Amino acid sequence: MSYKDEWVDICSKEDLVPNSGICALVTGEQVAIFYFPDNDTLYAINNFDPFGKVHVLSRGMVGDLNGVPMVSSPLYKQHFNLKTGQCLEDEDVSVESYGVRIKDDRVEVNLTGE
Amino acid sequence: MSTKQTLVVIGNGMVGHNFLENIAESDIADKYQIVTFCEEELLAYDRVHLSEYFDGKTAADLSLVKPNFFEENNITVHIGDKAIEIDRENKQVISEKGQTIAYDKLVLAMGSSAFVPPIPGNDRENCIAYRTIDDLDDMMAAAKTAKVGAVVGGGLLGLEAAKALQNLGLKTYVVQFDSRLMSAQLDDGGAALLAEKIEDIGVSVLLDKNTTDISDGDKCMHKMSFSDGTELETDMILYSAGIRPRDELGSACGLDIAPRGGVVINNQCLTSDPDIYAIGECASWQEQTFGLVAPGYAMARAVVDQLADGDTLFTGADMSTKLKLNGVDVASIGDPHATTPGALVYTYQNGVDGIYKRLVVDKDSKYLLGAVLVGDAEDYPTLLQYYLNGIELPDNPDSLILPSRGDAPAGLGPDALPDSAQICSCFDITKGDLCASIEGGCTTLGALKDDTKAATGCGGCAALVKSVLDCELEKAGIEVNTDICEHFPYTRQDLYNLVMVEEIKSFTDLLKLHGTGQGCEICKQTIGSILASYWNEYVLEEDHVSVQDTNDAFLANMQKDGTYSVVPRMAGGEVTPDGLIAVGQVAKKYGLYTKLTGGQRVDLFGARLDQLPSIWKELIDAGFESGHAYGKSLRTVKSCVGSTWCRFGVDDSVGLAIELENRYKGLRSPHKIKFAVSGCTRECAEAQSKDIGIIAVEGGWNLYVCGNGGMKPRHGDLFATNLDKETLIKYIDRVLTFYVQTADRMQRTSVWMDNMEGGLDYLRSVVIDDKLGLCDQLEDQMQRVVDTYQCEWKTTIEDESKVKRFRHFVNSDKHDENIIFIEERGQIRPANIEERQLLLAEKVS
Ligand code: SRM
Ligand SMILES: Cc1cc2nc3c(=O)[nH]c(=O)nc-3n(C[C@H](O)[C@H](O)[C@H](O)COP(=O)(O)OP(=O)(O)OC[C@H]3O[C@@H](n4cnc5c(N)ncnc54)[C@H](O)[C@@H]3O)c2cc1C
Ligand code: SF4
Ligand code: FES
């Protein structure tokens, strides 16, 4: 059975924390969802920190570096591009990035990244 | 057998030890088996700062010996053993305790002793020389009963001794043989003003007094009789009438001795025996002995270089000096008496402000030959550079000492100095050395000091070092980029001022007004901290939560496995049995790993994010508050048990620690802040290793500032002594607020202090003398923080919407199943990665 190409309902828009992350459980995957209210943008990446090897990225601080939206790992402070999941310090390291949107005031995630 | 030669050093004083350090660092360290004799029971200590022993510094503080120095460098040291004979024939040294050591090379570093004038009665009880820590212990013992003290000798050391006596609470007299104080360094005008100033601070100066006899007094222990028929009654007598080189071993073995004392040395520091060197105060070079450390260090360097077949020579030394006696500035340079033929003199005298300045110049008014400064010695570094480097004087040399009249002061920019100019005489650091280090990347004052040692001795050269640094950076076009990150072209201090002046209350507003982009973890954390320091609002407020650093965002310290630790406050390390039981019950209920911290409290580890609110609710119900272990904020105030229980305690250290911890808890700062309070100078709370350290002494509390343990330990500086509690708290309010306002991000107080231009004296002038007129504001700001304190955990658990943030998943009640513990020694610990994979695999199958 695969839910992979579906948009999964997560939570209400109210549950988002502005300029910060939350974590959702989507068919067994931990997904970190970040919300930038300034331009009303959402990003979703995997919650697993490949350096610390634990699920904490949703608790990192967000912002941008040279215009690239990023999250900084709460453990050892590496940065990840929120659009692509690419680690900015180490080109060999990246995490999955996912599709995320708001529909009728509900937050939805799509693990295929559409 | 080893082929090493044996090098014996007699005397482990300032210069002897400096010699050992130099040779240990040199390439020839392995060539020698080194043995040293140290007559005193203490290894080398800092005599220059000896008088600080009275301000609460301990023998350990004054020690010049780095931990394990002798072991690490394989140097044998015979402590408390005096060399009593040099047998040049057989090339061996014999000691009092019976050691006989054969030498290939011998270095004499025996220093000097205080000259005790040959007066009948000079060895009566409480008649003490002023040279060693032993002497100081004797003085302190004598001061317990003495009311009046007299110092024989009005020179540099005599005046310092007088200051010490006065600080011990004695009515103090200085008895000077001739008609001037500091007669070697000052002319009549300067000496007269100095005498006036010394009298003003309460020390009586008796000039032209030739003591002829010391006998029983009527009101005091002694009566000093003078040749002019007058008398002085005193309980204690200190001799500080000059020094006598300790050349006795040298003369006994037939080395050449100078007519006025001292083992004769040549430019290579060799004595009349080609295998024996002499350095420091026991040596006489061209019939001069040098009563300062810098020349001794220069001799030590020369000998190390000679031994390495180098050609460094000792060619004399500058005896210019500057000192500060209870607020009276005095300085003397070169030839203050204008004895050079043709010398001309400029003087400036300001009777109103009590300032005297004298310049001695050559016959063409082109070069500076000497100077005297009394009452205001700010020109000293500039004048010293003119003198030492033979820099041509400006057209009107007197402009150098006249008060500046609107137009730019005639100060000497560091640019005008040649590379060879010696900037730090304590460690012989030239401008060239500083420039090389700056070029090598030491672009802050702290880094430069660390790299070159400049300004870490007497500290007199600090301002000049800083101006060389600034000038070099500017020249190199190295704009030291002090912007905190790409989003804000400002320093932390700028941002603090913006917040304060424009009354900005959120990161978003500050970003809109003064920044670009979305921000990053650097500027967010910094500004989050500044806002919390200044406004002290609840950090999880909607406006603030996203700019909190990782740990602050969830009010707990994240551990390697993504769980958190929980640290309830236990002010001063005090906790009731019931409190401990409550903590234990919570730990047990949630299965948390329990450990005592280095900060005198209990840490509970392994709490999941979703468990934090309920754990804290239970702790708060049991009477605990947040310990802010997660914040860049006040951590703990450690205490020792103090006078309540301890038989040595002088005051209630626990009570004060609790009061202080409760006063400053919650204060957000550029980095964490730690305090400790000890009940006496045994220092069981290790207060001198804290940002703020307090020690109870007979006269009140002594305050130390800017110490820390951690990566680069630094002892705190003694800031003020004998304070009552009210003054103590005022000073701490001011120091801390000033730190919060001016430090860089992530800068501990120690690094802040090391980078502060003017250092400790400057901080004292701001905090004690209110030089910047800031003290009221600093206190008000602190009071506001104190008045708006809240336990952020209490606020959090009372607000449902805040508690919601602590769920691991926004859409599920499950917890993170990757958090797995293993049992060890009866408690949990995080599984390591292999263990975790194994256990997860088992779970799936
Ligand atoms: C728990 C504790 C160790 C222990 O088991 O005893 C500890 C644990 C940590 N220390 Fe510490 N330090 C602890 C006492 C100390 C002490 C001893 C003291 O306070 O008397 C020191 C040396 C004294 C000092 O700070 O001057 C100390 C010097 C450091 C340093 C180095 C600071 C420096 O200026 O060099 C760091 C790193 C930093 O802060 O950047 C650090 C950082 C840390 C961190 C926060 C590391 C981290 O980022 O995860 C640790 C996490 C704490 C936690 O999860 O609760 N810890 N740490 C101690 C907690 C004390 C408390 O009750 O709050
Ligand atoms: C109170 C005071 C304040 C001072 N302030 C300043 C200042 O502000 N600036 C400055 O530049 N200088 C100052 N000085 C001078 C400075 O301390 C000395 O120049 C310096 O200590 C000289 O070092 P040294 O090693 O030659 O002698 P010392 O430091 O005296 O060391 C000689 C050591 O050798 C030991 N010794 C002697 N004979 C033997 C033996 N036979 N066997 C074994 N050991 C022996 C002695 O016990 C002593 O420990 C001050 C001195 C004093 C006392
Ligand atoms: S510092 Fe002094 S008062 Fe405190 S416990 Fe130690 S010995 Fe006792
Ligand atoms: S001159 Fe003493 S520290 Fe530099």
C-alpha cells in the first residue's frame, strides 16, 4: 500500500508557529514543517538530523543565508536548504524535502515532493 | 649515561624563574639537566604585585609557576634549600640541606635583600623588612595590635610599603633620610608636590630625618630618635631604604664584586668566571644594579641566548617608572635631574589641580632626555616613546605637557614609532612583534595579548598596545568586520543601543527597521537575548519564541539524543530533605537519569519533549523554579557552608549566595554568568574562578570579577575589598548591567575584560568612580529586571496554548520511537547508534 502521491491532511493553519517549525507524523515518516508568515511560505523536510542522527530538525532556528531559506540544526548548527534539503556546509549530505501547502486553512503534506 | 650538561640556577625568584621559563621554551632545553635552589619555602612569586597580598590575594595568586612546570620540563628544584657554597675549583654547589651538585654552567639569580640601616635597636620586635611573603605575614601579624607604623625610606618601595601599612589601618609615617621623596626619580618640584599629595591621603611625611636610635617607646612599642633631636613613637617599623644585592656567595668564592655591591658581569652577563653567569638584582653591570624586573628579564634572555651560542647582549636598561599610590600618579623618565650637559628644562605647574610636569630636553630642544610627572601621568607612555626611541620632538616641546587648548593634543600616534620601539618592557615586545602577530591574525586585543604576552605583566603598556592594534588594522585596510551576521550591519553593542534608544520590543521590528532578509540563528539568538536582557518579557511570548536559541525555545537543554535535561533552581546549593525527596520522586516517576552537577544542584536527564510540561508542573508544585540551565543567563551562585557551621567561617556565605541568586536569577546576558560566595579566604566555593566571586573577610566582602573555569580558565580580578552588603550589590548590579550592555555575543566576562581598553582600572572607574555618569542608569536597569522576574516554567504550564508546543507530533499523540534508553549502573542512558539500530530492528521483526 502506498500513500506516496497523496496530499495528507496534517493540522490546522493555527497550529503552525510563525518563523519556526513543528513536526508531523506522515505515514511513519517524521516531517518538519516550517512557516514563514512574511511571504506566507511553507517548507517541509525530513525531521532527521543526519549529523546528530536523531529527529530534531523541526526544533532548529530558521531564517535565510544569502537569500536561501534555511534551518539550523539545534544540535550542531549545520544549515539545511529548506527548499531542497541540501546541507549548506557539506555537499554530500542532504535530507528529503517534501511538498507542503495550505488548503482551506488546513496544512497538507505530500511525500512525493509535488 | 646521558651526555647532558648540568646547569645549576641559584635562586628561584622573579628573574631566576623567568630564566627557567625561557630556557624551557628554547631549543637548547634538552641539552641541559637543570637543577635549581630555592631558598624560600615558596617557589617564585610576583614581588611586583606583593602589596596585593594585603588586598586578599593569596600566595597562590601571586605564584609565577605554572602548574607542573618543573615536572613537565624535567627541572629539579630544591625548595627551602639554600646554596651555601660555590666550589669553583671542583665546579660544584653545596646546599644547606647537604646537596652537592656538580655544574657545567652556573647561573646566580639570588636577588637582593632590603637594606636595614645600621641603627642600634634595628632588630627589635616588629621591625620588618619589606621583600618577601614571609615579611608580609609578619606585618599582618604585627598589624593586629599595632596602631602606628613607620616606614624607613621614602623611595619607590617605601611609598608602596606606606600604602600597605595605611591599608592595614595604621597611622602611617614615612621617614626619609634626605629632603626629597623618591629622590632618585624626582626633582625638587615633583617631590614637593608628591609629599603634599601623600600627606593629603593621610600618610605623614618626615623629611631630613636621620634615625640614630630605636628604643622602648612610652605610648607605642618603639621610639625612633632622630639626629635633629626629634622623636617618633611607633608600633611597627618597616625598612625600605634601598636594596643590597645578595652577592655573599659570589664574594666567598672569589668572584669580582662591584664597589657598591653586586656580582660584576659583562655584556654577556658573565661573571669573572667564564662558567658562571649572574642575572637580576644580584648582578652589577657597569657599576649599576637594577632594582626592577624588566632589566633582570633582559639579562635572563641574554644568558639563554648565550648558552645557545647566540649573540644577544645585555647593554643596560631603562629605569623609567610609573606608579600609582592610592590614587596619586607619579612617573619618572630617563634623566629627571637634568644632569646631562647642556640639558634644558620645561616645567608646568598647576597648583589648583595639583599637577607638576617637567621635561628635560637636549640643548637644541630636539630630543627628550627625561621627564617627571606628578598628579597626572597620562602623558607617560607618549613621553617614554619619545625618550626610548629618540624620536624628534615637536617644535614646541612644552606642548607635550601643557593642557591641550582646543586643537588636537600633541600625542604621539603609534604610526610615528619605529618597528624596533619597545612597547611592552615587561616582556620586551616591540612594535614589530605586535605587527607580526596582528598580521598573523590576532586582530583583537585579547588575541594579541594571548599571542605575544604584551600587556599581561604590569599592564602599563595596555593602552599603547591597543592603539598599535587599532592603527595597524586601519592601515592594513583590515576593516575588522564586527557585523554580527549578514542580516544586521551592527555589533551586538550597537543593537543593544538601538533597542534601548528606539524602544524596540521585537525581533521583527528590529529587522524591519535596521536589517535585511529573514535573519538567522546568530542574529535571532543575539537579539532575542538583548530583548530579554532589556525588557525581560516572557521568552515564549508569540513575538519572541522563534528567536530563542535551541535550548531557550523549550526551556530545557537538548541532549545528544534529542531528549532534554531538567534542572530546578537550588539557590546557593541549598535544598531541604523534602525538596530532595520531591525531586527524587519526579525522577523516579519519569525514569530520569539523576546526577549532581558541578553547579551544586541536581540535573535530571532523559525527559522527552512532551514530558517536560508535566515534569515541571510537579516540580513547581513541590516549590521549585526554573534553574535557567538552558539560558545564557545567571546559572548558579555556588556557596560554601560558611560561618553558620564552619569553624573558620567569617560570614554567612550561604545566606548571601541565596540572596544573590534570587536577585539575579532570570537575567539574560551575552553568555552564561556564574557566581560563588566563600565564607573565608580558604575559598571552598572557588569564588575566584567565577564571573562574580565574593569572599568574606574581617572587614566585609571582597569582590572578584571576570573569572571563569571552562576552556580557558582565568582567575577573577580583585575588584573591591571590605564592602558592606549594600555596596557589594550596587557594584554587582553595575558590573553586570555594563557587561550586558557592552559585551559581544557569546563573550564571557573574562574575555570581555581582556578586551576592554583600560582593563580593570577602567571598569573600576566606571563602576566605582562613575566616570561615565552611568551608574544610576545601570542600577535602574538591573532593578527593572529584578522587579519583572517570573519563573518561565510556571508561566508556561499555566498557559494551555504554550503547553501545546511541547507535543512531539502536531498530528499524533505518539512519541518519538527513536528515543531509546539502555540501563547502566541502575539508571538510564541514551542508546548509542548501534544499540539503537539493533533494538529498532528487533521491534520491527
Ligand atoms: C550539567 C553540567 C555538568 C555536570 O554534570 O556537572 C554541565 C553541562 C553542560 N555544560 Fe557546563 N555544565 C556544568 C557545569 C559547568 C562548570 C562548573 C561550574 O559551573 O562550577 C563549568 C566551568 C565553570 C565556568 O563555566 O566557568 C562549565 C563549563 C562549560 C563550558 C565552557 C565555558 C567557557 O567559558 O569556557 C561550556 C560551553 C559553553 O558554554 O560554551 C559548557 C556547556 C555545557 C552544556 C550546556 C553543553 C551543551 O551545550 O550541551 C552542558 C549541558 C547541560 C545540560 O544539559 O544540562 N559548560 N560547566 C554542569 C551544570 C551546572 C549547573 O548546575 O547548571
Ligand atoms: C614590594 C616590592 C615591589 C616591587 N615593585 C616593583 C615594580 O613595580 N616594578 C619592578 O620592575 N620591580 C619591582 N620590584 C622589584 C622586583 O621585585 C625585583 O626586581 C625582582 O624580584 C628581582 O628578581 P630577582 O630574581 O633578581 O630577585 P628575587 O625576586 O628577590 O629572587 C631571588 C631569590 O633567590 C633566593 N636566594 C638568594 N640567595 C639564595 C641562595 N643562596 N640559595 C637559594 N636561593 C637563594 C631568594 O630567597 C629569592 O627567592 C618590587 C620589589 C618589591 C620587594
Ligand atoms: S571557605 Fe572558609 S567558611 Fe567556607 S567552608 Fe571553606 S573554610 Fe569554611
Ligand atoms: S610593560 Fe608591563 S605588561 Fe607591558
